[in-house]
Amino acid sequence: MISAAGLGKRFGDGWVFRGVTFQLPERGLVVVLGPNGSGKTTLLKILATLLEPTEGEVEILGLSWGEARRRLRREVLYAHQEPVVLSGTVEDNLFCRDYDVEDALGLRPVLRKKAKSLSGGYRKLVTLARVLACRPKVALLDEPTAFLDPEKRQIAAAHIAEYSRKNLVVWTSHYPSELPPAERLYELRDGALKELSNIR
Ligand SMILES: Nc1ncnc2c1ncn2[C@@H]1O[C@H](COP(=O)(O)OP(=O)(O)O)[C@@H](O)[C@H]1O
Ligand SMILES: [Mg+2]
């Protein structure tokens, strides 16, 4: 459903990664580990067609990268690493509404609050809810538990794990210890993507 062959991205003179090849399953949790600056965000943004690859092939739900950028709207969604919210209330930030998601992530009590007035943790939950409530087939979640306190981390992780039972979730992280069991584990490091055995 999402695959890449010989994928590479360069900014200016420097390659972030090259030769990235993978085939992701239709559903399940896929984790991409890697230190800061290794290219995790860049890779997710390419899969979300927000960034254009420099070389290589990507297939997204049966479409080439260019077709996917033109044709896909809500099937493949990216949730920002930073807790990005728009002006207005939390409700105004939720383009798709799903009471179960709002409930599960603990957003119901803050729906009427100004999104920009919330703490980083709540703003991060809004960025997650914005994506998950639209029920994308592929949810690209960039460090989804960053900014969250331990309790919210657990709640978000459980919800994301549940979501990945029926959909594909790609989760980037540099904290392997706090991840739910994953279908597949990769590491992005020194410009290359490696599949790791699923042992932590
Ligand atoms: N728009 C950009 N222009 C130039 N360099 C960039 C841009 N975006 C990311 N980079 C560089 O690409 C590398 C990978 O960044 P990123 O994908 O954010 O890594 P990660 O998410 O793993 O921390 C970094 O060296 C970063 O500085
Ligand atoms: Mg990143």
C-alpha cells in the first residue's frame, strides 16, 4: 500500500538519506526510530506528499508520488511533530469530528478553549486528533507522544495502537522503550534505512 525504492532526499548539497527501500503492510504499526536530524520527518513528509523526493520511486495507495499529491485528500494524513494549532477554538481546529477520538484523547473538556492558549501537551493532542478523526487509511504520526506527560502518553499510545489494528500507522520516535509492540521496526541513521528485528 506504501512502498519506496531507491528513495533519496537532498537539501542543497547534502543528502538526508539515499537508497531507502521498503514495502509497508496495509495495516499495523510501523515504527521508524532514529536520532535527531536523521530524516524521520523528511521521510514522513515525502510519504504525505508534502515534500518531493529527489530520487527514487514511491507508491502510495497504488499511485505514484505525483498522482498521490494530486488525487489523495484524506486517505494519507501527516500529524506534525510540533504541536501546531490554528487560531480559533479546539473545535475550529478539528476539521473532522469524531467523538470517540476526542473522548479517548481527553479533548472533550477543552473543545471550546482557544487552541493557542493550551499547553504544549494539549496542542499536541489536537494535532493528533485532527488527523485520527478523519480516519485516514494511513496515519503518519511524527513523534506522536512528544510534549505529552506520562499519563497522556499512555492514553495516546493505546489509542494509536488501537487505530493501527485497522489502518496503517507510521510512528517516528527516538525513544524505543515507550513504544507499543510494532508490526515492523526500522531505523534511519547515517543516511540509510535499516529494518531492525523486532526485539527491544
Ligand atoms: N527544508 C529544509 N531545508 C534544508 N534542510 C532541511 C530541511 N528540512 C530538513 N532539513 C535537514 O534534513 C535533515 C533531516 O531533518 P529531519 O527530517 O527533520 O530529521 P528528524 O525528523 O529525524 O529529526 C536535517 O539535517 C535537517 O537540518
Ligand atoms: Mg523530526
